[in-house]
Amino acid sequence: MFGDLPKTASGANTQALIVLARALREAGPLLGMTDAPTAEIIRVADQLELVAQEEDPNPERLRGILANASGSALGAVLLSVISSVAGG
């Protein structure tokens, strides 16, 4: 889906990360969760987009944002999406 988008010199597909961040931000309030998990999803999406929009995004910062989200509501949402896409 994002194979034709440009990549940065560091190899990160920043356009795909920006699309993901924006989709998460839009979906967060629609997931029927309480305010705290929704705010966490939006916070992570905001961080992800800010770093991805930098002229030379730091791949370690991007990995750190995603790693920190893995135990959060966002991690649960992403795991659910991945499982449903994989047929699990």
C-alpha cells in the first residue's frame, strides 16, 4: 500500500508513519474507550507524526515511541488490528 511513497535517507517511510498517525488520531475517539486510553492513542499519534515530519527523523526516536506504546491501549488496538488482518 505504501510501497511507492518516498523514504528518508535513514530508511524510514515517514509518509506512511504520518498516515498511520493521522488515522490513529481520527480513530481514537471512535473506538468506544474511556478518555484515558483515547488520550494515550492521540498522544502517541501526535508524537509519531511530529518526529516523522522532521527533516531528518531519528529512527531511534520513532522506535522508542512505538516501543513505549506497546503496553498501552494503542498497543492493544494495533495488536487487535493486526490479528484481524492476519485472520487470527
